[in-house]
Amino acid sequence: MNLKRILDRWVILSITIIILLIILNIPFVTVESFKEKEFYTEQEPYTTTVTYFEKESYIENVPIILNSTVDWHISDRRYKDEFDFIATLKNIDNARGEFWVRFHLESTNGSNDFTTESVFLMPGESHQFKESFTGIFSYVTYRVIQPTKEEERFRDVPKEKTITANRNIEKTREVVKTKKNKLSLLQRILNYPPNYEPEPVPVSVPVEIDYYGDE
């Protein structure tokens, strides 16, 4: 075997080895499936109790309020150790109505609480009350009273009812997905870790913005 033939064989072998190495290092893609846990929501019906309000009518006794004045003075008879208490009630409103007065009077002989009889007064009309007491007058307080009338009023009354509604329930499930693994044959033989291609990024649709609004 001559030298030239030996060299030719080495050249061929070298070229073959280089070609094999190139082929072994050319990456190629394989599709691999895998299982993954996926989260999703489901609507689930349920019953619940809600509070609502209803208008309810009721009757309330409200006072009839008319403007009035009370002027009073005393007629003192000290030689008899007594005095007269004289009060004048006047209706200064523009409506007629019924009135009476509750007095609390103090004198040197003690306290006295008394209520006058009721009087019906026209607008601008007056009525005088007179009471006699023993002792020396100290002070008096009073309150004008009027009858009440029935008025229908309304109030919100809370009530409850049961309704059926839906709510979102988060659940999980196993799904089978695929990934593209890009490795060469040599890398696969040597058990290289997978080289998965990245997932494509979803392209968002552009939104047109109306700066001027609807005419």
C-alpha cells in the first residue's frame, strides 16, 4: 500500500467524521406533549338572603300648632294673705283652634299645678283665666297645649327574601399541551436539558380612541 492511498483514506475518513459531526450538531425540532394544571372559573348557583325595604303607612298623632301668646299679672291682697292670678290667652295665628294652658305657680304657701279649661279661639281672639291663691306670689311657668290630629305617614320597613344568584368558583384541571424542543441529535444522546421554544406572545388588537366623543 503506497503512501498516497493511505493519505487518501485519511482524508476521506476525516471528511466523513466532519460531516457526521456537523450532522450530529444540526438542531431539529420535535413536538413533545406534557400535562399542566390549568385554572378556570365556573358559575355556580347558590341561594342567599337579601334585605330590601318596603314603604309602610302608619298613623301618628301630631299636635296642631297655632301661634299664641299668654300675658299674665297678679292682683295682690296682702291684707288677706292672698292674690288673684290673671292670665290672658290670645290666638295670634290666622287660623282658628282649640287651646288650654297648664300652669305651675309658686307662692309662700307652696306650689300649685293647674290646667285651664279648653277654649276655642278665632284668629285674634282672646280669653282670660283667673285663679285665686293664698300666700305671696313667687313665680309662675306655663305651657300652651293644643289637641292632636291623626296624620298618615310612611316609613321604610326592612324585609328579607331568598334569591338564587350565581358566583364564580375557581377550579383546576389537567390539560395536555405541546412544546417544541429544539436540540441536535448529539445533545439528545448526551441528555441535554430540553430547549423549548418560547411561547408566542399574543398580539393585542389596537383600540381606536375617540378624543372628541360623539357629536
